[in-house]
Amino acid sequence: MFHLIKNANVFAPQAMGLCHVLVVAEKIIYIGAHEPVLDDIFDVEVVDLAGASLVPGLIDGHAHITGGGGETGPASRVPPVFLSQFTHSGVTSVVGVLGTDDLTRNTQSIVTQAYSLREEGMSAWCHTGGYHVPLTTLTGSARSDIVFVDPVIGVGELAISDHRSSQPTLDEFLRIASEAHVAGLMTGKAGILHIHMGDGKRGLELVREALDHSEIPARVFNPTHINRNKTLFEEALPLSLRGVRLDVTAFPEGHSDPGWSAAEAFLRYRKGDFPLDKLTISSDGGGCLPHFNEEGEPVRMGVGCSSTLSETLREILSHKVPMAQALAPFTTNVADLLKLSHKGRLQQGKDADMVVLDKHNNITDVMARGRWHKRHGQTQIFGTYERS
């Protein structure tokens, strides 16, 4: 089917004004001010947005697609995330990670879940490895996982400065980063080391040492959860000036203390005049969000959700941030970091991943790979077992 989307106020993410968009076979084949004339022979669905905003689909660069958790035993494992939990929230692309539990969940299971989400209609990739060293892999090494397994684009989330990590040495850290980097060169994939940051007093010391004592490019090192506490956030900021891409987590309400919410972290980063293309925002969707006491014992638990991305975007926009700047950490910046050249922008030839926002910047409609997953606020496509 052809989809003709008329009278859309397009942010690609740069403002393009009122445009018409033609979608065929999962791709945007036209976007412009002139309405295309199509022969009656074609089956065309026409949707008139009447000036509503049309933006790129959100890319969630850190989600536990197989479910996270496990810190307090088998019953604390979070279930896998259903398709519509992503798409209903405007997420059309996702990257899966393993966390604390990289034993009962492994690279095999996360690769399989990425393929499952692809079959159901969204775009999905994953990292190999998890919190611990030696890494859990599918083929025996991170490098060969990235080279030979299509959905695998990097390594992560490797834990540092956290009592749950395996306390990697600098040599181990560099060796893993090298595996990711070389595999990225061989394949054109992201080839990044996605780094879970804990609350430990060593903070980003390993990352700074890696930059100071190796030839590995700064873009390879990708620390996440940098807003989990205020000291870590301030420590992370200067790394962006050295070329490191920083990832902020959109924690659910009530879980950002003692750090910053994702929106507040973005606003502080922007106010500090740090490079705006070096910041991304992810959800930790499906991940367990435990809080520990000084003995390393969990005192309360929560679960991440991809809906926090659209909530964060709406909050950022409420501070009168230009739409293009507000969208970048969810779209173009993530696509560029992950080398997903067909994602993150509304342009001719790119994937038809699009989100419609109403005048209050609430999501009303979502298209992923050329199919409507949400229309007029209602989910249209569900995962295989969501309604069983």
C-alpha cells in the first residue's frame, strides 16, 4: 500500500514547514511542499494531519528487551518487553542489552528477541556481553559476534564503578573496547562499548585512563546512566569535549533521586554549552531499577519503561527548547552513534519511522517501517502473545 500523509508540520528533525510525505514499501519516497499526483491504479491510503507535527520515530538505545533484573533471585527477573510497549510510546527502533543477569539470559536469547521484534514490525538490534567479564557471547568472542551476527552492533552494557560488576582492570577494559572497535571497522556497525555506570567512587576513572593511555577513538566509549547521581553527571560532562558520546537515562518518576531527571540533565548539558550532538537519551525499558543500601542490599525495586522517552521529550519542549534540538537526543544523535544511517531522520530514501504529535506534544500516531502501529491514540499492531 501507498501511504500519502498530507499537510504535516514536518520536523526532520529540522523544521521543514508544511509538507506531504509519500511512503511505499517501508521507505519514504517523497517529502516536500507539493502534493504528489498518483495514478488511480495504486492503492493509496490518504491521511490528512491538518498541520499536526510529524517527527522521526524515537530510537531507544538502551532497553532490556529480554527483561532485566534478577538481583534478588529468579522471581525478580523482569519479563520480556512486548512490541506495543515500545511502539505505543513512539519507539520505532530499539537496541537490547543484558544487565546483571547475563547467565540465565545470554547473547543467544537477546539476539532471538531482536529477531522477534523485527518479525513483529519494528527495528531492533542488540549488544553482546553484559555486566561481567568474561563476556557472555554467542560465537566465543565479542568481535566475531559483531562481525557474524546481524543484530549485534556493539558490546554492553559492561558494568564499572558498581558493586555488581566484575571489577574489570584497565587492560581488560581496553581489550573489550578494542574488540568492539575493530569489529565496527570490519562491518560498518557501531562498534561501541556501552558502559553501565554505577554509583561507585571511582566514577569514570577507567574511561579517562582508556582515553589517556590508548589509541582507541573516544567515540567507542559510551557511558550510560550518567545522570544517576549529580557527582557522576558533573564528572561526565568534560568527556563530551573529548569526543565521548554520553547517554542519559529517562528514569521513571520517583527514581531519578539522587541524580537528575533526563529532562533536567539535558537542560543542564545544553546550558553548559557542551556539544549537543554528543548526548543521547535512552529509557532502560524492561530493566530493573533497584536501590541499594551501603551493604549492597536492595531496599526497593522499580522497572524502566520506554514511555519515559516521550514524557521526557514533552518536558524538554515545555521549556521552549526548539523542536530540532529537543528531538536530537532521541533520533539523530542515536542514529549517528549507532551508525544506523537509515534511521533518525525524515528524508527521502530513509525508513518510514514517524510519530505524530498533537498541539500538546502528546503522541497520537506511530508508523514503524511503513505500517501504522498506533492511530488516533489506539494501538493497531500487537506482539504475538500480547492478547493471549
